[in-house]
Amino acid sequence: MKIKIPNILTIGRIIIVPFFVISFFLPGFYGEIIPFLLFILASFTDFLDGLLARLYKEESKLGELLDPIADKIIVSAALILLVMNGTIQNYEVIAAIIILTREILISGLREFL
């Protein structure tokens, strides 16, 4: 079975997440710029995998399954880290919880519909 480039990009986005989380705890400037750049890279691969899949007609069941999971993992990690370091605080935490809950519920609903 040939692995398709859009799926490689999606899997790459999942692989980026641990590096994103670890880099968040680097001291000083590196702890700010590296996670930011990794998040931008992950966001770009999200855009690119869908574009390439449609453009080259390489849509797949694996891509349909993994793409929303990869999106939710990186967004959830970012929100949790921003709450942990105090960037998101007070009432904003409620918004973060609502966003995370929505992400989980939508994923669950997609499985049953």
C-alpha cells in the first residue's frame, strides 16, 4: 500500500505535538518562539494536507480519520499549555474548557453519525 503525501503530513502533525509541548517549557525566548513556530508549521500542514488530497485526488479513509484527530490534539495541547502557564486565566479558562469540550463532543458525534 502506497502511503499518500497528505497522510504523511497529517501523521507529521501528530508527531509535532510532543515537540511542541516539550518546547513550551524551554527557558526564555526559546520557550516562546519554538512552540509558536511549531504550531504555525502544524497549522500549515493542516492546510496543505487537505489541499493536496483534493488536488491530487488522494483522499483516503485514513486521512478522514486522522486529520480531525491531529487537529484536536494540537489545539487541545495548546489550550492546556496556555492555561497552565497563566496566559489564559480567569473567565478565559471557561472559554478554553468550552472549546475543549466541544472538540471532544464533535469528535464523538462524528463517530456515530
